[in-house]
Amino acid sequence: MIAVFACLNLIRFLVGSYVEPRVVGNRLSISPVVVLFSVFIWAYLWRVFGAFIGVPMTIAFLTFCAQHPASLGLAELLGSPEGKHSFTS
């Protein structure tokens, strides 16, 4: 029973910490590290509610930054390594 519990927690940890941020980051054209940190930061600020809206709030922030020339560098810095930004069009 302990082995099953440990395996399930290991799988949950790997999916939540590695697989999910990479998939979401690639799909949204932002860095997987930014996805992970946005969830952590917004969860710290607004608890559970912030964890749910962390990535959409970050996407909205990056869209705003991409539309203004003064903050375009920030949007490029936090974007995907491939350089394709879906939020700039």
C-alpha cells in the first residue's frame, strides 16, 4: 500500500512539475518556466484562486507587453525559445 501511494505521488509530481508546464508552454508559446512560476506567484498572492488563473493572467500581461514598444522586450524575454508568439498577432 505504501509503494502504491509513493508511485502515485511520484507520477503526480512528475506530471505536475515537468510534463504539464512544457505542454502548456508550447501550446501557449511561452516558456515552461514562466508557466510554472506564474502558477507559483499567483498562488502565493491569491491562494487557490490565483493558482487557477495564474497562466491566463500571465498571458494577458504578455499580450499587453507585446502591444507596446517600450515593453516588447519583456514579452520576448518571457516568450517561447522558438520566438513564435501567438499573443503578438
